Amino acid sequence: MAAKRVNVLYAALAAVAAAAAGAWWAGSRIESPAEVAARTAAPAPSPVLVPVERRVLSSDVVTRGTVRFGLPQPVSVAPSALKASAGLITTLPVRNTQIGEGGVLLTASGRPVFVLQGELPAYRDLVPGLVGDDVLQLERGLARLGFDPGPIDGTFDRQTSAAVAKWYRSKGWEPFGPTRDQITNVRALEREWGDAMKAKMAALAAVEAAGPAVEAANAAAAHSSRVAAFESATRMAAQSRMAETDRAGMSLTVENERAKAVHANTAADADLAAQIAERAFIVLDPRTTETARMAAESKLELARAARERIRLEGELAVQAAEREAMMTGERTELAKAAERSARLEGAKAVRAALDARKLAAFDAKMATDRANQLAADLELARSKLGEGVPADEVVFLRALPVRVEEVTAAVGAVGTGAVMKVTNNQLAIDSSLPLDAAPLVKPGMPVAIDEQALGVRATGTVEMVAGTPGTRGVDGFHFYLEVRVDSTPVQLEGFSVRLTIPTESTKGAVTAVPVSALSLAADGTSRVQVENDGVLEYVVVKPGLSATGYVEVTPVDAKLAPGQLVVVGYKISADREPK
């Protein structure tokens, strides 16, 4: 029983406690109108302050692109005229092989194909004696590789040949020397030059001999002229004497001959008379023997014959004198003609000697010119006997080093023509620009390259912007953009990256505030609200370039320094929020 009463008491106490608690809860939920108004009123806002900054502002064009190596270019090997036939490819590089200047691109029939930097392709064999821009770029390549080619003047001389030989041997190859045809040509030129020198010496000897011959001809002509002149003078003197005799009415020569004839005849008559008398004396003497009589007869006959001979000789002498007198004028004319003939013959002989000397001089000149020409040809041929670079053993590329992109030839194929494609090691990015952004981007502008997912950051330069939309694989609403990537250790080939191109910049740090700090006053001026010692006040500014959420500001009548706080907005204080 007692336990039952205790339980009832506990139940009553619990009910009273519950009623009291309910009354308290109900009383706490009851609010007055003033309390309700205070709770629903707007909390007091507080300004959001940020500092004024000094920073470079730039307006950017953002696009995306794919990284690649430089555009592939084909590599071709030219045939060589120094070789009877093209070689067969024996070794080839694999894809992605890096080849620098002076490296071996491939081998053909055991001969190397080197790579050098140059604008001109290899189109002919580079051998001693050549001159040209291709020789100049070979010399420059040798100099870059450390092999002194002598004066870098575009002339393939002995120093250039020596540098080529050192280059080949430094790479473990034997330089390409003179061919059999070149050596044969030199030997033939040596023989021709020897013959030409003999002919030159003979011609010079003929010139030396022609001088005395001219002098001899002059002397002979002068002598003949003097002899003829003397004879002519003699004839003229005789004619003059004859003319004087004629003027006297008689010819002394003829009279002299007649007198001689008369004298001779008289003497002959006297001798004949003496012989007649002597015969008569002998014949009349009876003592005279027959032999004496015959001897006397013989002497008489001889005297008669002598008398007749003398008479005839006298007549002939007179007739000869008469003829001589008659022919004196003709002989004078003949002497004059002989004198003229002697002069002409002498002049002719002198002229012939002079012509012979001139011809000898001409022959000597021709022989000398031929010898000199053959000497020059021989020197040129000898100069080409040095080491050279056949056209099929060198390839000139504009930029080095290069990377093998694709091998198009095969081992065993002919080692001329297109053999592979290469790219340079310069990374580039293919991208595009919208129509409105393309005019803002110019070659040479810097480019920021990044890709957050890859953690890539690099820099580059705008290489080109297409002049027409829809080219180089982009659609008609975009312009093709190429960016050259600066050196980076990150392997970017094939990745898609973001490109940020600043198209407008302040060109230096300027005073800048967030765009939200700038407001427009009722009079149309721009202003910012600045906090000074807990007090907010407006400062009139002149806005400039706006980019990346900031705007350049220049205070008009007050100071605005970096670090000062400006209002960019307001927020409700946490202690005023409703509970």
C-alpha cells in the first residue's frame, strides 16, 4: 500500500514538472512587436577594401593549338657527274634521329652523304677551281665545323680542298680524290703544252732569224742599186762624149778604128810586097832549091792571107765602132732601166724579208698564245686534281640540326632523288584565331603557353597569321595562326595547349584598381572610394586600359598611391546576422 502511494506521488510531481516546462517554453516563444521589428531590420553593411596596385595591364587573345615540330621538308640527293653511276643505299637513319651539321645522313655504296647548312641545294660537284655561292656556303660550313678553308670568298682553292680532306678523315672517311678521266686529261694537256712550247721556241727563233734577213736584204738592195747607178752613170758619160763628137761632125772612135785599119793594111801591104820581092829573088836564083822556092811560096801565101785578115779585121773594127756609136743612146737607156730594175728588185727583196719577219712574229704570237692557253688549261686541270665533294655526298639544308620525320628510300635502292623527310628541332603550334581577333595579332608578338592538366608552362612567338580565313586546314570563320615555341625541356609534341597572346599593354607598371572599384559620378566623371584613417572619401580618376579584371586609373585632383585601400563592394557584418 505504501509503495502504491509513493508511485502516485512521483506521477503527480512529474506532471507538475511537465506543466511548468511547457509554460516556460510557451513564454519564451512569445515576442513583442518591437522585438519582431528589431529582428527583421537590415543589418549594417561594411565596406570591402582592397589595396591599390602597381602592375602591368594587358589585353589578351586566348586560343588553343596543337604542338608539332617544324613542317616536314623533303631531302633529295643530286647525282654526281664525277661518278660513272649512282651508288646504292647501304645505310639509312631511323625516325626521330637527330642529325647536326657535318653529320652523315646516309651511306651509298660505302660513301657518306653529309649534311651542311645552306640555302642553295647541292646541284653540282664541288671540286677545286669552282667559283660560286654553293662553294661559299661549303666554305662557311667547313669553318663552322672547325676546318679552315682559307679565305671564305666562294672560290674552291687548295686550302678549301685541304679542309675538305680533313673533314672527311675526321669522320672516318677517305676524301674523294681526282678521277681517272681527270688524270688522263692532265696528262694529255701536259703533252700538248710541251708540243706548244717547242713550236713557240721555233717561232721565236724564226723571228730572231728574220731580223738579219731584213738587214741582208736592205744591204743587197743598196749594193745592187749602187752598181746599177754606176753603170747608168758610165753609160750616160759615154753618151755625153758621143754627143759632143757628133756635134763636132765626126766620131773619134770610128776614125780611130779606121786609122788603125789603114795602118794595119799599110803594114800588111808592105809585108806582102816584101814577101813578093823575096820570092822573086829566090825564084830567079838558079841555085835555089825546090824546098826554098816552096817555102818562099808559102810565106807569100801567108802574107797575102795576113793582109786579107788584117783588112777584114779593120773593116769589122770600123763597123763595130760605127755600131757602138749608134747604140750608145740605147745602152744608156738600158743602163737606166737596169738601175730602176735593181732598185725595184732590192725593194721587193726587202719587202719579202719584212713580210717574212712579220709572218714569223705572227707565228710566234700564235704559238705563244697557244702555249699560254694550254698552260692555263693545264694549271686549271691540275688545280682540279685535289679533294672535292661530289654532288651525291652532300645535302644542304636551311636550318640544322634536323630530325628525321620519315624515311622514303630503302636500303639497296639508288642513292639519288628523294630519300627522306626531315623537320627542324624547332617546336611550332598550329592554331587559329576568330575573325575579330585576327587583326589584333601580329608576327613577333610574345605568346604564353600553358596547359594546367599537364603542368606545362612555356613561351613562344607569333610566327605568322594567315592573310585569308579558311586556309591551312581551318574553317572559313578563322585565320590560321602559327606560333614558334621557345626552347623548353618539356616534350610538347602532339599536345593541345592554351595560347595567351597579349594584344594591348600599358608597356610598363601603372596604378591599377579592380574594375569593381570604379564608379560613375552624377556629373559623368569616374571615381574610386578611398579609405583614409577610417573615413571613406571619393577620388576622381581618369580610367585607362582595362584588362584581366583591373583598370588603369590616374587621379585628377588628389593622390592615389599603391597600398591605399579602395572600396570594391560591401558586406553584412557577421555579428549582425539574425539568430
